[in-house]
Amino acid sequence: MKFLSIFKLTVPVLMGYIPLGMAFGLLLSKMMIPWYYAFFMSTFIFAGSGQFLALTLFASQATILEIGVATVLLNLRHSFYGLSMISTFKNFSWKRNYLIFGLTDETFALLKTSEIKESEKERVYLIITALNQSYWIIGSVIGAVLGNVLPFNYKGIEFSLTALFVVLSIDLYEKSKLHKPFLIAIVIGFVGMLAFPSDKMLILSLSLAAAVLILFRRNLEDAR
């Protein structure tokens, strides 16, 4: 598979990560944090929603414990991604360490929905993951730099992550044989919006969804 073909697969992520990364960089600059923090956070943390959450918690002067618990709950979904990729990654070389680190929502969706020859998976997966992270790094650094030199109204731009993930989730749903987890997540999301406080809805909904999927995993798999 040629590089250009791989790049084309990642274009939807590019279109989402660049503006969203810029939104993160702009928020970071608004908090008077030096621009290079955007580069280091996006390089060594690389967790879009987690990075936004970190800025929110920093602004509210949250404790280390609160930051730790919130981050674990927010990123708990990644453990399910990882479990579903174990059989694919186990025969890879050292590259699997980076693939595990770079397994974001959007990258996972691409890896699962792209038709790639078995013999090319390790190389193609590595390029897809690296390209996606590079988009995020470029966007966040551009946003952080511009935020320090130009006035910018970035209201609403953070919604691009939600829009991107919805599109990729629909594609994954259409190609997956197991639909119940998607439907359960939607139901829990709506229940969370109605029953949980708005500032805690995401964390509580994620915790509830994780508990349901763990407890009823076998039932869901047997129902395919």
C-alpha cells in the first residue's frame, strides 16, 4: 500500500485534528501557558479529550487525585479498544508499543474499518497512527502560537472532535457485526443527559457504560 493511499485514509482525521488541535492550543494560550507546552503535551500525552480536560482541571485548580480519577474515567474506553486489538498487535515488532500509545478514538476507527492486507498491517498501521498524531501536534502548536499573537474567536470549534468521532462511529457501526454496544452507549448517553448533573455527565456516563459492557460482555458477544 503506497504512502499516498494511506494518507488519503487519514484525510478525515486531518480535517478534524487540525482545527481541534488549534482549539486546544488557543485555550492553552488563553491560560497564559507557553506555546511549547502544546507541543510536549501533544507529543507525550496525545489524548485530545484528555488534554482539554487537563486544561479545565488546571483552570479550576483541581487536586492531583481529582485529575487522576477524571483522566482514568475519561480514557477508560481505550482499554476496550486495546483489548479488541490484542490479536492484531501481538505479532508486531517494537512498533506495537507506539501503536498502543497512539490508539485514539479516530485512529482505532480507521484501523478497524480500513481494508489492509495482513502482510502490510504493521507498516500501514504505524503510518496511520504517526500521521494522525502529527496532525494533532501541528494543529495544537499553530493554535498556541496564533493565540499569543492574534485575537481569535474560537467559540464552538471544540465541537469538531465530537463531529469527527460521530462520523467515524457511524462508519464503524456499519462495518461491525456487533451492534448492541453502540445502542447501549446511545441509551446510556441519553439517560446521562437527563439524570446526571451537566458538569459530571460525561464521567458518570462513561463509568456506567464501562460497567455495563464489562458485566455483560459475554452476553453481548454471544448475541452476535
